[in-house]
Amino acid sequence: SEAPASWDKPLAGKVAVVTGAARGIGATIAEVLARDGATVVAADIPAAGEALSETANKVGGTSLALDVTADDAGEVLSKHLLERHGGADIIVHNAGITRDKTLANMDESRWNSVIGVNLLAPQRITEQLVASGALKEGGRVVDVSSIAGIAGNRGQTNYGTSKAGVIGLVHASAPVLAQKNITINAVAPGFIETAMTAAIPFATREAGRRMSSLLQGGQTVDVAELVSYFASPASNAVTGQIVRVCGQSLL
Ligand code: NAI
């Protein structure tokens, strides 16, 4: 086959949902998908408030208050997408949280909240969007894992487990979703400069940056560009893949 003349606006005509879009990596994903031509539905928890509408306005999209862990999250999102847009083409499960503690102090509520947001919500929402037809045939699912799910990270047994679970989820879902010509892939960021990583203690933060062979933290846009690739027709034949954005070749 021939290479297209250019990839100017590869997502033109596509509707994309980005969860956790109020700030950080999610806000930049919304920006990059919109730049590449998508109509963006920016979703985040109600508490995200103004920040969410700011993202939506910046990218010329719309905002949706959605806690991904709500029992009816998949149903609410399906209804919204079918009514307003006739369905969506792309879902990016970016919403994620950390509740760090040493393993001895890792109580059950920290396990449940982190597994709930980072692993169960992407699975349930994808399943419901596919069942309702709100994610169209030929659609794209992009999950967000982490280097912590591959290499592990002190104080993050709950988080690392949730992000390792996302890798299993992608592998297990790929052949199933392929029946509807839907691809599913994940980005696995290393240390990215966001509010999430600004909150960790200085020494740990510096160590995180030095884990990269490039010896610096990544930027949100580094992750967003890969998400856009997974969402675009350029990756038609790519599914079930986990790609690290962490400045490291070995781990
Ligand atoms: P962040 O904390 O800056 O932003 C996360 C967003 O998700 C926030 O706007 C928050 O309100 C939203 N969110 C949290 N719980 C939610 C829920 N229940 N429903 C809907 N939205 C919810 O985090 P950051 O750094 O931008 O991370 C984004 C994703 O990338 C997360 O999945 C995170 O685990 C992952 N990641 C981040 C890395 C980093 O170095 N910053 C490294 C590897 C992965």
C-alpha cells in the first residue's frame, strides 16, 4: 500500500473522550488530540471544577463531570456520547491516582481506591461503551499504565499492581475487541513532570528523574503524542501493545 501524502489532522471527524482531562497528562492529551483534528469530550471528577472547563475551552471541546468509579459511569458516558455525538471513536483512560505507603502500612482502603480508579474503571467503562455501541466499530482504546507497573516502585505496591493490571487488561482485551475492529494499547510513562510527581518528596523525585537514560523527567506532551498515534489511522495494525515513554531502553 502507499503511504498517505501527509498526516495533517489524522483524527479529523473523530470524537475522543479523555478521562482525568482537567490537568497534567490528561489535559495535554486533550490538547494534542484536538490539534490532530478530534472533537474532544474532556471528563474529570466534579471536584476538578474550573480546571476542567478550562481544558475543554482551550481545545474547543466539551466537558463532562464524570467520576470514573461511579457505578453508572459507563452508562452515563454511553448515553452522553450517543445523544450528543452519535457515539465516540476514541476513549483514553487517563484518570489515575496514587495512595502511596510502605507495604506494612498499606491498608485496604488504599488498595481499593487505587485499583478502583486505575484498573477496574478502565475495564468497566470500555466494556459498557462497547456493549452500548457508544464506542464505534473501528474505535480506539488507549489505557495509561506506568513504568511502576513494569519495574515496581517503593511505596507503590497498590499503584504498581494496578498499573501492571492494566498491562494484563490490554493483552487480554486486544483479541476480544479486535472482533469489532477496535484496537487497545497502553502508554507506560516513566517520570513525567506533573502535579502528581511534584507531590512526591524531593529526593525520590530526583531519583525518578535519574532513572531515565536521558537523565530528566519527561513532559506531558511526550506521552500525549504517543496517545495520538494509538488513536490515529497510522496505528491501524497495532493492538495489544504497551509502549514506554520513560527514557529507558532496559528494564
Ligand atoms: P494528575 O494527578 O496530575 O491528574 C490526574 C487527573 O485524573 C486529575 O485531574 C484528577 O482529578 C483525575 N481523576 C482522579 N480520579 C478520578 C476519577 N475517579 N474520575 C475521573 N477523574 C479522576 O496525574 P498525571 O500525572 O497527569 O497522571 C495521569 C495518568 O498518568 C495517571 O493514570 C497516572 O497514573 C499516569 N502516570 C503518570 C506518571 C507521572 O509521572 N506523572 C507516570 C506514569 C503514569
